[in-house]
Amino acid sequence: MSWLNGVTVSIVLFGIGLLGLVLRRDLVIKLLALGLVNASTILCLVSLGARSDGAPPLLGISTVQNIVDPLPQAIVLSAIVINFAILALALVFVMLLVERYHTTDSHRIERETAEEEEQEELWS
Amino acid sequence: MRHVSVSLVLVAVGLTAAFCVVVLLGFGFRGPGIADTEPALSVATWIDVAQGTGARNIVSAIYLNVRLFDTILEVLVFSVAVLGVHFYLTARGRPEPVESIPESSVVRVAADLLLPLILLIGLYVTVYGHLSPGGGFSGGVIAGTGLLLAAIVLGTKTVTARLGRRLLDRLEWITLLGILIVGLVPAALARTPLVDLLPAGSPGRVGSGGSILLYNGLIGLKVFVGSWVIIRHFVDHRGEI
Amino acid sequence: MELILLPLLRFAFGALSIASGRSRRTFAVAALLVDAALLSRLALTLAGGTATEMVLGGWARGLGIGFVGDRIGLTFASLVWGLGVSIVFYTWRQNLRPYFFMLLHLLIGAAFAMVFTKDLFNAYVILELLTLASFLLVGYGRRPGQIWASLRYLVLCSLGMSLFLLGLAVVYVHTGTLDIAELALRVAASPSAPWVRLGGALLVGGVAVKAGVFLFSLWLPAAHARALPAVSALLSGVVIKMGVVELFRLSEVFPLELTFGVLGVATALLGILFAVQTYDLKKLLAFSTLSQIGYLLIGFAAGTQAARIGALDYAVAHGLFKALLFLAAGEAARVVGGSDVRRLVDARCSIPTATRAALLVGILGIVGLPPFAGFAAKAVLEAGIHPTFFHAVVALISVGTAVSFAKLLPILPGRCATRSDWSTTTAYAWLAGAIVLFLPLSIAIVPRSMLSATWRWPAFLEAFAAVTLGLTLHRLLRGRRFRLPQAIFRIEEGTLVILGGFFVVYVLLQFS
């Protein structure tokens, strides 16, 4: 088995995404990294059935012996839509935060949110 | 890049590298169809299933017939996303209308020619989803991209006005209810829900595959409307496209 | 058939709530009634014989998605239903948007599907739907603090679910199936294969992010503290329990006793430690939730039937009194204008009497005084645990819970009486009734023999001793303050801790 297949690449991408999520302070980059992590799991699932002489799972068009595993592909459809939903909603929230704090630095937002909470407690 | 503490970098890189190594070594993937034990589900099983449902696209047969519940949940996830975007980005009330940037005549002429083609391709991919790769999700996204092209040229206000605002809002929940009702209809007929009641038909024709075509149509419409709603809210919030 | 009708009809009601926003409350009540009818039918079927098993769409087992309606499923479904009733009452007069009600219906419907499903990928999609719906609910007020807390929640849960999906891929490569029953057979056939350890660690690590295990669920305190009180009640009572249900299903496949033992002890002790030192009421409740989840994990780890049933019983009881505490705390914080305990004590006369009574019932439940909800469940659980180490930890948790909640006692007394509106009072009465009547109600879960065996003097003595010890310790420690590191609750550290937790589970699985 060659080590350069979809599964290995996907795990390396997962690691890169994790590093991006942890090491970059910009919120948009964090979301990109999260998207990369999710996309790498999708790649992993789809490559599980991949074969060099593989044919798409279409009856009547592909020879039956060469059809790749259709179950991961069906599963991955749901995962793609879920990742899309997560990214869209996370971007909306980042937009709202940026409008309020005029920064995408996660540490600054963390600090300012904590300060605001303390202020609320003191004033009311 | 802003300053990040050295200890954090070391710990992060160390943990991530260790994670990748552990997963790579333990995965045990030696190629498709090569496993230590006989897998419970093989490609042959799925081919039989697809032949039973009358669809040619085995993946469609799986996610719109055998694992239909997963797809229903996924449609719900999509609806939640659209509703969430709608709810959070209309918080400030109606945004002031912004003049859209006039596009050059090349773009306008090309859009005029391409728009009906894109919508037609979206419709084709949706309707033929059980015969060739495609289905409701891809077809809906393709058609939604066509609307995005129209919005680039005409501006979101014009496109919304032409489509009808009420219609879009209603289509949101109508398609969702439609999908749920199609799933629940067998329960009304004293069978288990989510069972395919329509005839399988002869494979290769459009009218085959049972209710897969129905689901594809409903999902395609939902994704079409939903992606347009998301695009419109993002554009309106930003001010121009 | 009720198994699949429960979630589908709930989703339909959710769609209807958006369709006709004006009738959203009518739809909510109608949904609760329909669910009650379906649940009673299911209960009758269960009482008659064995668990119902079905495969959705009528396909063969192992091919389609399998649903099983057993006692565990019915118990959690009833808990979710009961919490739904209380939330509908509590929010009756708050004039929430139809969007809130749709998310509520989706959340409850997804919970119904979660307790019955026996398919790994179905569990993944349901958990993602739960994450999205609850994340949107946490940010409902659109305040920046809420939005930031819910964004952190979403990022960490999404990461956890990606780990789960990787684990699913590992398991699928080697077994070709996604059905839990089939998986259990395959794993039992080769228990020391490397893919079992890796797949188990990834799956458990992924679900643990949602289930409230301390190392993994660092999003929990902020999300609970900043959300609407009804949403916090839903988070603690429903969403986290669904993670626990999935952990329970996974424990039927993988040998997770040692893992649950270590994770449970760590979660319980760390949760209590953080709970003792915090003076923010909502954060206190959130940390207390973490420690109680640790308690549940210890119950699963002990391995005996009595301990498992006791853990499930306690999960239900915890859902009830934690929801009551969150609802009452939310009302109190809203009236007083802040959730700091010292301010609540100062302004206690402005807190309605019903709220203070509800707080009292909730506290009595959580510290485990007889005959309230927590007592019987704890007794059954402890009767099933044999290693002395676990007994010591459990006793420590009971004392720690008493210590952390003792600081709320000054809020309760007061000669002043303020009225509150009927909807919140009904919500409190509903939950408080369930807590007080829990002992007779729990006959449905716990066999009579186990219950009567625990209704003995040693259990009473233990409960009272724990509470007294807790009160005394609180007196002694009242002056001391100690700070625990708060930086671990950021996204970066949260991610690294999840990774670290995965390695911990992986290593523990090597020794199982």
C-alpha cells in the first residue's frame, strides 16, 4: 500500500488544521482552520473506498466489479451540509463580534467580553 | 503574525504531531476491500439495494431511501442554518439600500446568456439525480449560483423584488414541511414512516426510483431558496457585492 | 412505530411554528400532548414485553438505521418531555420569537431520535443538529458575551465531532458496518486489535466534548453562564444528557470501564473544586453539572448492573433538579440584576417567594437529602459500587456539593414575600413535584428490590453526614479564597486539552 493515499493526506491536513486553530489568533483564520479540519474528515471518508481502477457507483454505466464503496459517499453528503451550516453560522457570529469590537483578535475579544461582564455586575 | 507564547507553540506542535502519528499508525487502512475480517456490508449488497429501488445512482438510493432519516436531519440542519443567518443578520432592522456597483457590459451580456443556462443545468442535475451524479443538493447549489450571478449584475434588491419576498419566506417552511409530510404519509396509511411507496419503475427513465425524484425536487428547491437567502443576508449586511 | 414518529412529528411542529408564528404557543402545547400520547403507548408496549426494535424504512438489520426502544430510551425521552413542559410554561409570558420555538422543537425532536438510535452515523448527525440548535439558542439574546460563548461552544463541539467522524472512519474500515450491535460483536471478536483502541479513543473523545466530561467540555461554564435561563436548563438537562446517552451506547461496544473510571473521578473532583471557589450562581450550577456527570461516569465504570441503573436514575434526577435550579436562578438573577451570590443575598427580598422555594427544593435534591430525587438514585448507585476508592470519591463529591451549595443558603430565608407570575410558578411546581415525588416515580426505572435495599439507615446517615460535613466545611472555609486558572477556557487551550484527553483515553484503552 502506498503511503500517499487519501487517508494519509487527510490526517496530515487534520493536523495542519488543528495547528491553525490553536496557533493563530485571528478569528477568521481559526474558522478557516476549522473548515480544513472538517474537510479533511470528509476526504478521509471518501478515500476509504477509492481504488485505482475504480468506477463511480452508477448502475448500467460502470462495470459491477469496479464500483467503489458508495456508503461513505452517501454519508459524506450529510457531513458536507453540516460543515457548510457550521461555517456559515460561525461567520455570522464573527461578523457580529467584529462589528461590536472592531477587531478579529480572539484574545482581545475574550478580554473585552470578560471586562464587559464585570462592568455589568458593577453597574446594575 | 502576532506574538504567540513559545510554550503554546511547542505543546501544540508536539500534541498535533503525536496525534497524527498515532492515527496514521493505528488506522490500518491498506486499501479498499483489504481488511482483516469480512466486512459486514459490501458493494454487492448496495448494488442489490439500488436495483431494488429502481434508481441507477447507488449513492442516491442510499441517502434518499435506506438512510433517509439522516437526510431529513441534514435538511433540518440546513434549515437551521438559513434561519440562524436570517435571525442574526436582520437584528438591526432593514439596512439602508446601497447602490450596487454597475458592472461592465461584458459581464451584463454574459450574465444574460448564462443565467437561464445555469438555472436549466441546476434543474437537470436535480431531476436526473437518481440516474447520474447529482441530486437535490448539487442542483440547488448550482441554481443558487445562478441567482448569485444575477445579483452581481442587477443587485440583490432587484432580484428579491423579481422573485417575491413573501414567496421566498414561505418556500422555506413549505419545502421543509413537504419533506416531512412525504416521509410521514406511510404512517397515515398504517405502514412505518420513511418507507418508499411510489413504484420503482424501469431503471434509466426519469420516472423511476420511487420517491427519490420527489425528495430530490423538494431538497433542490429548498437548497435553491436557502442558499439565496444566505447570500442575500450576507450581501445586505455588507452593503454591496 | 412511535420511535420514529416522536422525532418526525416534533420536527413537523417546528416547521409549523415558523409557518404560523402567531400560533407558536398552541403548537408547543399540541406537540407536548402528542408526545405524551406516543410515550405512553411506548411505555405500555415496554411494560408488556421486551424492547421494541425496528429498522427505519423497513430495511434489513445492519443495512438501514436501527432504532431500539428500551427502558433507557423511554426514561430519557420522558425526561426530555418533562423538561419541555417546564420550559414551555416558564417562557409562556416572555414573548419569544417563533424562531426560538422552532429551535426548541428541533432540539427536543433530535433528543428523541438520539435516545433511540443504534447507528453511529445517525448519532453523528443528531449530535451536530443538537450542537447547532443549542448554539443558536445560547446566542439568542445577541449580546456580545453570549455570542462569544456560543462561538467557542460551536468551535469546540465541531472539533469534537470531527474526531468522532475520524473514529467512525477507522471503525468502518475494519468492520464495514455502522450499527452498534454489529460493532459490539466485531469488537468482542478481536478486542486487542489496534483499530479497536484507536477507534474507541476517537469516538469516545469526540462524544466526551458534548457530554460534559471535564477535560473535554471546557466550553460548558461560559455557555451556561451567559445564556438565557431556559436555554441553560435545556443545555444541562437535555443536550449534555444526549452525549451521556451516546457514551452509554459506546460503552456497550468498547471496554470503557477503566476509561470512565479515570475520566469520571477527574471530572467529579475538578468540577467540585471549581464549584467551591466560584461565587457566580450560574457558573456554580455549570461546574456542579460537570461534577455530577463525573458521578455518572463512575457509575458506568463500576460495571455492576446496580451501578448502571443507579447512574441512569441519577441522570434523570439530575436533569430535573438542575433544570429547576437554572430556571429559578435565572429568574432571581433577572430580578436582582446580576448573578453574583453576594448580591443575591443582599437583595433577597426582591426575589419572589416561589423562586426561593424552587431554589430550596433544587438544593435539597442536589445534595441528596431524603426523600428527594437525588437521595434514592445515589443510594442505588453506591450500593452497586464496590471498590473503596470509588466510594471515597463519591463521598467526597457529596460533601463538596454540600459545600458549594451552602453559600446559597443565605438567599432563602426572609420575612418578605413577593409574588411572581403564574407561568414561572407552574414551571417550578411541575419540576419540584417531580423531584419530591421522584421516589415513587423511579419505580419505573429501578427494580423494586434495589430500591428497598437502599431505604435503610446507613443510606440516611450517609446523606445527613455529608450535608452536615459540607455545612461545617463551608463555615470554616468561608474566609479563604483561592483562584483557579481561568485561561484553560479559551479556544486554544480547549483544543489542546481535547487532544490531550484523546491521548489519555487512548492510553487507558490500551490497559482495558
